[in-house]
Amino acid sequence: MLAKSAWVTKQDAGDATMTELSGYIADGAMAFLRAEWKILSYFVIVAAILLAWSGTTVATSSPVIALSFITGAFLSAFAGFIGMRIATKANVRTTQAARTSLAQALKVSFTGGTVMGLGVAGLAIIGLGSLFIVFYTFYVKNVAGSTVNGEDMARALDVLAGFSLGAESIALFARVGGGIYTKAADVGADLVGKVEAGIPEDDVRNPATIADNVGDNVGDVAGMGADLFGSYVATMLATMVLGREIVSHDQFGGIAPILLPMVIAGLGLIFSIVGAAFVKIKNETDSVQKALNIGNWSSIILTAIATYFLVQWMLPADDLHMIRDEAGGILKDGASHFTRNGVYMAIVVGLVVGTLMSMITEYYTAMGKRPVLGIIRQSSTGHATNIIGGLAVGMESTVLPILVLAAGIYGSYYFAGLYGVSIAAAGMMSTTAMQLSIDAFGPIADNAGGIAEMSRLPEEVRHRTDNLDAVGNTTAATGKGFAIASAALTSLALFAAFVGVAGIEHIDIYKAPVLAGLFVGGMIPFIFSSLCISAVGRAAMAMVEEVRRQFREIPGIMEYKAKPEYEKCVAISTKASIREMVAPGLIALITPIIVGFTFGPEVLGGMLAGVTVSGVLMGLFQSNAGGAWDNAKKSFEKGCEINGEMFYKKSEPHKASVTGDTVGDPFKDTSGPSMNILIKLMSIVSLVIAPHLNANVQKTASIHHPVQKEIRMQAVNTNAIKIDKKG
């Protein structure tokens, strides 16, 4: 990672104008991060204090969970910073590289993305692995009589869950805040610049163009980095928690099922580095998408092969089962053993599901495919039909992913039970470093195109950056589909872990309170999306008014004689995003606590089921609709044939596509990608409070237990006799 970062930094940054513009972008991005970190530091301190107190109230937790939480929050923020830092260096260097060739531009932008991918994955593995070693040594290994499947290991993993809670909390705020920032600027820049003023996207005369390019970094890079860091950690944690329940006679003292997801992640990181070496092109006509696919496929195939030998080495040859599936040393009805070969097949299922999800998402969002071409055709009849077409594509795009996801859940459970579902998610996320490298390449290319436009470089330069940017839009959409699929499997694994820790046998939807919780859970992604989209709308209105004011009051902007006040637009996006990110974040954090302690763990389980199903559907719908709208708009930049007639920029169909893209912006970059964090964060919060809910369940059970009731009645009668005697 350090070598690749140093290589990017050594590349030519271009002329004085280019470096000045990239400096504005970097300064704006850092200003946002500082403002965001200031607010989030207050949240982390308060949450850590509450967690430390809660750790003293139950036997299976510890005040050390606060330290774990702070560590996860810090590393999540740092992961986003790593990505943002390299992206603001790679963007202008990609622009300069595009002056020579498409191949060199791809090399610079993808290397910048690789730095982020390797950095985020490396931080997650090192952070989680180091804390596990410490907690395992302190709570289990050094405690006489402790067992892998016992209460001491449960305590170690409960404290470790604080790390994931910290990571996902910061990820949600970073994703929502960054998404509001980038889309407020993007919508404002598009509506006034392209539609009203008729100037190109990223034109230096547009006052909002710097804020728009800053947004690419704080939303699509820093926010995405924190997002996938949290997803990576949550997937490993869920598998580790369920691994504690497996009786395994292995060479690692029984902890092989707990260690396995972390080792798989390490293998995936290594093969992501290998796969990245295959991402290259030679000629101007070579396919950038094909080069990225070769790298991605290479890492997946190598990981699948190596994982077989890893599973055979780590897990024992005899049958495995979970403790919750036995009663009195005998398996319950319907429960079954599974083998290490079943575990490997579950991992393969996860890799296949992740690959299919990416392919399906690419189909629905890529240029030249039926869904995007359909939106282009509907743009010829106006803005409304463009919107209708995009919404229809988004809704249709949920069908195949859900069927693939359902088959993946069924298949992984068939091979290895609940542990199979969680290890499938771990397999899917094993190549996160490669996925994130491909994702981060897109915003870097987008920024590079913006700098090329603002610097008024030759058309061939912008043509090369547009080529990269168009591919980046598709990879961003496929990455979001991949993240949502992994979130669904991870949430199911976290859900299973929650049920075990909370001490409930099953969740009965025939019970009215549980059914009510299911409906409330299904509603949450909608109100969450509403808050996010409304926040973008309010911030965009302020941005539009500011851009209009500058065009009106600063003479000479349109003639390149006066420089716009970029910093005022940056300030609008920064203030709005920091203010508006709070409410959606609190919904995810507070709702499980209120429902759990008020109505009990079973109702909370029903709510989590509703959130997961509704959130996955909303995430797929919004991300794919937004991606399809975006590439429909970009298609007009090269020219589109509709009913035998060619249409280009500034044509009426193009204006309709700009409206669709504007509607889709908050879908694909704010509320849509936040869905996967929402469902995982609510599951993690529930898992953290599960020991407390279990304690409440036990207290309630003791109150209603016949023997306990008889003892209390005898005590009451004795006291009554004493009172009578005194009387």
C-alpha cells in the first residue's frame, strides 16, 4: 500500500491551474472531515461512557467494550481518511496522465483506488485480529476452567462487538453526511449550470463545481471507505459469534470456526493484490471494464481455490454442530451435523452470490444495455417519461438479485446451517480489497474529468476521462449491489447471533407484538430514506440560490473575467451535511434500544427482520435506478440514436435525462448505499444489548416460574403472620 501511494505521489500533477484546482478540492474535503470528526467525537465519547456503564451490569460483558468501541470508531474514520487523502492526490495526476494515454490514466486512477482498497481491508483485519488476540488471552486463555463454548468466550466476543459497533456507527454518519454533501452540490451545479446557464458539467464558471468535486471525495471515497470497513468487520464478527457455538475438536484448541473468517479475509487481501496486477490496457480502444473484470475474477477464483485447502487444514474431519442445536447431548429434531466440506461449499456459495449480484447490477446500470437504452428512448418524450422509465428499471432490478440472494441463503444454510450463512458472507466479502479498489477508481476518474474541464484541456483529454468515468459509474453501482447483498447475509448471521445471545428459542410472528414489530421494521428504511432525500433537497435549494446569486451579482463570470466564490458553496454543503446527518443516524442507533427494552427481544427480532427485508429491497431499487439514470444521461455525451435520429448534449432528450439524473443522485449516493449500513448497524446494536435483554428475560421468567412464585407467596404469608402477631 505504501509503495503504491508513493508511486502515485511521484506522478506529474500537471500545470499551475490544475494544481490550484486540485488544491481547492483537497482543502474542501479536509474542511468537511474536520467538521464531521468534531461532531462525531462528541458522539463517540458519550456512547463510550454509556457502553462502559452497561458493561458493568451483566456478567457476559465488560466496561472494556467502551475501549473496543472507540478503537472501531477511530479506525473507521481513519479508513475514510486514507481513501480521501490518496484520492485528492490521484485525481489531478490522472488528469495529467490522460494527456498522454488512456492506459496511463487507468494505471494512475486504479493505483489510487488500490491504495484505498488495501488500506481499508488491512486496517479491518489488523484491528479486529489484534483485539481478538488481546480479549481471547485476557478473558479466556488466562482464566482457569474457561471453555471455547462457554461464558468467558461469550464475554470476549461481546466486548469485541463494540469494535464493530464503533465502525458501523461512524460508517453510517460518514456515508449519510458525505452523501448529503456530494448530492447537494451535484444537484445545485446541474440545475443551474447545465440546465439554466447551459454550460458543461464541471465548467470552471460554475460556482458549485468545486463543491461538487469535493463531494466525490467525502461521499464516494471517504464515506465508502468507512462503509466497507464497517461491512468487512461486521461480517467477520457475525461469523465469529456463531463460530463460538460450534463444537470443534481441531488443532487450534477449538477456536478454528472463530478464526476461520479472519484467515479467509487475509487470503482475500493477498489475492486482491494479485488480481490488481491484471488490471491494465494497452490501446485506446481496449475495454476498461474488461480489464477491471479480469482483475476481479482473478482474485475471486484464486480465493475460492485457496480457501478449499485452508478449510481442510483448519477444521476437523469429524462432524460439526452448533450447541443451540442440541438438548441433553442429543441433536434436536430438524437439526443436523455439517462437515468442513459443507463449510467450504457455503464459502463458494457466497463468492458465487457476490459475483452474480455484481453482474446483474452491471446489466441494469451499464451503457448499451436494455434498461439504460429504455430510459434513453423514454427521454425523447419528456422529463416525466424519463422519470417513469428510471423508476420502472429500479423496481425491476430487485427481482433477480433477491432470487439470487434467497438461493444463496438457502444453499449456504443447507451446507452448514447458520454458520454456513455467515461464512458465505465472509467468503463474499473476502475480496473486499479488490472490490473497493474498483469502487474508489470511479470517483478519482470523475474528479479527473472535472479538473480537465475546469482547466479547459483539449477534448481528447476529457474524452479519456469520460471513458473512465462512465465505467466508474457502473462499477460504483455494482459495488453497491455487492455491498447490499453482503449486508443481507451478514444481517441474517447477526440476527442468528442475537437470538442465541438474547436467550430466545424462536421468533413467533403469530404473536401480535412480534407482527407489529415486523411492520415497524419494514417502515424504518422508508423514513430513513425520506430524511436523507429531504436533506439533499433542502441543501440543494440553498446551493441553487447561491449559484444563481453569484451569476446575477458577480459580473464577468460567464466571460471568464471573474472567479466565482467557490468557498461559499463548499460552506453550504458542509454545514448542511453535518446538520442533516444526525436524525437518520439516531434512528438506527436508538430504535433497537427502545424496542428491545420496552417490548423484549422477541419483538426486537421481528423488527430486525422487517428492517432487513425492506432495507435490502430499498437499497437495490434506489442504487440501481440512480445508476441507470446517470448512465442514460452520460450516453448523450457520445450521442444517442432515437427513432433513427441522433441526439447530443443540450438537446431536449438530454435535458430530460439531466432531470432524471438529478432525481437519481440522492437515490444512488445518499439513501441507497446507506441501506446496507442501516440494517447491519441495527443488528449490531441489538447484538450488543442482547446480554442485557437476556438478563431481563431471565428475571421475568423467574417471576413467573411456579417454584419461585410459591417461595414468594410463603414469604408474603410469613410477613403477614408477623404483622398479625404484632397487632
